[in-house]
Amino acid sequence: MKLTKMKSTPWRSLSTAAAAAALLAGAAAGTGVASASATPNARVAQTFGVNATGTVTFWARAATKAIPDALVKEFNATHPHLKIVLHLTPNNEASSELATAIRAGTAPDLVGLNDINVPAFSKEGALLNVTKYVNALPYKSSLSPGHLKLATIGSQYYGVPYLADLSVLWYNPKLFKQAGISGAPKTFAAMLQDAKKITSLGHGDYGLSFAGDCQGCLGFTMLPSIWASGQHLVTGPLGKQNANIDHNAPLKSLLTDYHEIWAGKMAPHADQAQNGSTWGDDFAKGNVGMLPGDYGFVTNYLKSMPKSEFADAPLPGANGGPGSTFDGGDDFVIPAGASNPSGAWEVVKWFLARSQQEQYPALGDTPIRSDILTSSFLAKYPYDAVALHTLKYGSVEYTLAYNELFNAPGSPWDKMFNEAVYNGNVSGALSSGQASFQSTLASVDS
Amino acid sequence: MEGAALGDGRDVPVPGAAASRRRGSRSRRERLEARAGLALVSPAIAMVAVFILFPLGFCVYISLTNWPLIGPYHFVGLANYTALPHDSVFVQSILFTLEYTAIVTIPILVFGYLMAVFVRSNRPGASIFRTCMFLPYIVGLTTLSFLAEVELQPGYGTANVILSKLHLASINTIWVQNANLALAAICVLVVWLASGFTMMLLLAGMQGVPEQLYESADVDGASWWEKERLVTIPLLRRSIALSLIISVVGSILAFNQFYIITDGGPGTSTVSLVMEIYETFNTAMHVGAASAMAVVLIVVVGLITFVQFRVLRSDDA
């Protein structure tokens, strides 16, 4: 027996949203907002999210609280007709809380959802289709492509980028200079050579450090280098996806380099136990040459290190190029059952406006629009400028199985990394990785 | 006083009638008392029904579906249950949880008992020791797990520093990358924490043992060990049973320490049963399968507790 309780909610809510939008369109037409020559769809796009009233319940992840905390206060102070009520969701339970609320018919109006979890909701019709509103944004082309990709089903958008949590390559210019290296590596080979040179300085210096027991951190920092080389680990549309592991040349090359770094003692011994809780702290001590890490580490480094000892660069590709980054962070999504979708979209547009985006770096994250990068931004936030510059080259693995493939304990990615890097069996790891990635994808697709 | 009314206004007792009316009166009182009792316990019954029985029934219902985190679902019968024996991580998590339970249960009881013996007297300083030994339990497993995670770090963790100075381990020992080392470290942590709680349970039982029994044993020339074996332990049977049941159930439900310290690694070698349920629900988003695992867990805990009750119950129970 097929139970379709869930399916009725999105349609009902879409109808409600459409009716609300139509009403707003009519109201706006009366105030002259919509032009007489505009098509009905265009009128809706122009009036939806304009001068909305009432309350918008906004759920944001606790991990990103600095931005919503600050900006919600500012919004409420400047928008007497529309009030945001902010609720912070626990970091690991944001998806399950949202799913429970949607099932119970108590969905919030707006959610800042971890972008890798967006396809799981959009595929089931649980989110409002915002395609025409996204298309109407004048800065659409500068929005993070990876974030937008995860909010896309076919050619339809079910969300819009909200904030970027990006991966970069941190390096120590002081150690680089001592080792005779001119700048951050742009290829895998250069990264390996640089690691050797820095380690050979002695004095307990290490060429590179990585979070070797944190499968999520490893995916965050290693996958961009594979994307920068033109490959992904998962290919194909949702429902018909394939693993691209055993014939993935950049993946093989990267795992081989990491093994060489590990076997050659170019990385701290403690890396094998680094589960992410103190990730990046070793770099702050000044004796690690490179750290593929999170841009957010900058807060700690600015406090604890001389500026001559840290700088960031894009994560390199196998053979050069502009590099890449993991388009981590959140998308804005409006649940299909939201009671005030127009208000939610007004909030979204306000958050994405330049004046708010320019506040993101001071609040710990990167803007989601690449056109925010200007010379004044570069001068004010030089480290974030690197991340923001790489935003347009960023990417993601577009799959419903990301957590199972990469983040879960004993995930295919975790096993493959351990076997290749610590045991040195790169070919065997790729071979078994192909099978386990494929079977995981098949279990999700079925 | 019940009786027949006389013309002069006095009451004359009529035994038969009075007894009958007393019986009737007592019945009414009993009925009233029964209703009052029912009314008094009805909030508790309602709470149990709403917060335990209904969620339990709903969990069983979900376990019979392919319920995802979001989206439509349909009945799959017992498919979630029949798939469990073929889920290698689930089977491994059960075996690992039982192994962990078997390792920590007896040390918790033994150390808890010895600590209770040590602090049960009213000698000066006993209360300080009692507080110190109970303190880890107050601090809590989550906090201690985070502390342990730091202190087990290779290179600078206190555990490695001390053990390396004693020439018992390298300062670079990576505890969490070896399943046996990780399990050993977590077992030490849990025994340290849980022994304090067992100590308090047994201490309460010890304080209920009549002092005269020890005096009689002294008169008979019993040694310390004979007094413990022949007086204390038999009279602590119920307290020991309670502490064992709490300890075993707590071990089977272990989650925090593994989630924080090892995250189930290396690989999936330290994934506990509850952690596997959590990952199946929260990471894989297979709510139906996770519910089936939870039902199995409930049955396992129920069976073990039942067996413990049968084995450890007092003869006078």
C-alpha cells in the first residue's frame, strides 16, 4: 500500500503560495509596482517578496549563528512591517528537525539548510519551487554555482545560495621562504615537492598536515583538487548515478601523494588521530608548511599568528589551473508548507543584497556572490578574497548519498583513504572503493 | 453506633443489621478508595501511555515501513528485520556492544564495592573520599569523553605523556586508530565514572545492614573477609542486582563515549549499537531501518534485564 500523505502537503502549500503570490501581485499592481506590460509570471516574480507583512519563522544552523544573529536583529530594526523569528537548529539534527516539522505540518517559512542535504528535500517536493524568483535576481550569474547546483532538480530551483563555508590551502610564507619556495603550489606535484622541501628544513617542521581521522574534513579538502582536475567521484543524474573511482586519475594521483607524504613523515604523526576537534591548531604553531583546511580558521590565525606566517590559496588541481573549493555552507530553502513564503523571499533578497553580503566576512563566513569581490573588499578581507575569488570555480558532489559515501563512520571514502594513505595500497583501495561507492549509490537510487 | 431507634430516643444496637451495614459501608469506602487511587495514578498512566507506549507502538509501525527522512513511504512488512542479519555493520555493532558490556560490568561492580567499603565508615575524611569518588559521575560522561579525547592525543596528551615516562607506551601512541587500544581507553574511562555511581548504590545498601550482625560476627571471631562474605554481600543482594542491571543496560545503550572519542573508528570497529541506529537514522536517513534496529535493541535489553531479574532475585522476593 502506497501512503502518500507527504505528497499532498507540497501541492496544497504550492497552491497556497500561488494564491498568496497572486494576491500580492494584485495588491502590487494597485500600487504601481508591476508594469502594465508585464506578463502574469513576470508580475508575480516582481511582487512576490515585496512589502510582505507578518512574521517569518527562520531556522538556521547553530554552526552559522553569527550571521543570522546579527542580521536578523538588523532586519527587524529596519522592517517594521515584517518580523523574523529566528530559531537555531542543532548542527547534526537540522535535517531531521526540518523533516519532522514538515511531516507535522509545522514547517518554518525559511530555512538555512546545509547545502548537501537540499537534494533530499527538493527531490520529494518538500520545498517551494523558486525558479522564477531566482531567475529574476539581477545578480543570479554571480551566485555560487555549487550551492545553486545542489538546489536544482532538472532545470528548476528549489533554493538559493545563502552563505559559503569554503575550503582553501593555508600555507606558511615564512617556511616557504626558508625552503626557497616562491608561492603556494598550483599542481599536485608542486604540493608534494614543497612538502618535501619544508620537511627537510628540520627543527620539527612538517610539509603538510591533514585531518586524517575526519572523513568529512578530508572530503572537504581533497575533493576540490579532483574537481579542479576535471573529475568527480559521482556522475550522472539523481536516480541513475555511477561511481567514478577506479579510473579516476586525479583521485589516484592525490591518494598516492598523500601516501607519500604520510610514509615520508612529511605530516605530523598525530594527523592519523585528528578527528576534526582540533583541526588546524597544529598549523597555528608555525611549524607546518601547508594545511588544506577551512577558510574559517582565519579567526584563530589572526589572533594567534604573525601575519607573515599564514596565507591562503585555492586548493590546487592535478596539472594547474585556477584551483577549486568545496562549496560548503547553506542554501536558503522555503518549505512547501510555509505560511509566509512571500515574507521569506523578501528576507532572502535582503540577506543577498550587497550591504548584507559585505558583512559576512566579519561574521565568520564568505559571501555567496562572487561580484561582492571588489578592490575595497580585497583590501579589507585579503584572506576571504582568496576564498571568494575561488567561489566561481567551486563545486560539490551532487548526490543524495553524500553523507553515506563520505561522512558516515566507515564510509566508502573513509575506507578508501585509510587503505590508500596509511596502508599504501592505492590500487586496491580504488578497486574496492569503486565497488563500495557503486553499491551505496545503488542502495540510495533503488 | 448503629442501632434501632427506640421511642425514648435512645439507640439500641442490633448486631446483625449493624454488621451488614458496616460491610456495605466498608465496600463503599473501598470503592471510593479504589477510585481515588485510580484518579491519583491516572496522570502517571497517561504519561506512560503518551510518552512511552504510543512512541513505542509508533516505532514498531515505522519499522514495518520504508520510512525515509522525508517523502512518501509504504509498508514493507518484516523486510527491515530480515535485512538486519545481512547488515554487517549492524551485526558487528551488536557483537561489539556485547563485548564492551562484558568487559566493563564486573570491574564497575568490583571497584564500586571496594570504594563503598572504603568510604562506608564514619571516620574523619570519609565524606571527602566519598565526594571525590562520586565526582566523575557528576561531571558526566559527555564532558569526560571530550577531556579524554584531548588527553589521548599523540604527542601531547596526558595519557601518553605519563605512560611514556613509565616506559609503558610511546608518547606517539594513536589510541583511536587501534580498535583494541580505543576500547581499552574507553573502558577505563567508563569504569572510573560508573564505579562512583555503583559505590553510592551499594553504600546505601550497606548502611541498612544492622550493626548487631557485625557485632555478633565479631563475637564469633569472624575475619573481615568472612564478615563481608557472610553478612554484607548476602544482605546486599538486592542492591547488587540493581547496580548490575543499571550497569548492563547503560552499557548496552552506550553512545556518547564512542561518538565523541572514536566516532566509531577505526573503520566501524567501535560503532556501538545505539550509534549504528543513530547513523542509520541521521546520516543514511533510513528511518524505517533505524526503527527496526531500535525495536531489536528494546527486545535485547528487555531479555537481558528479565534474565538478570530471574538470576539475581532474592529468595524472599
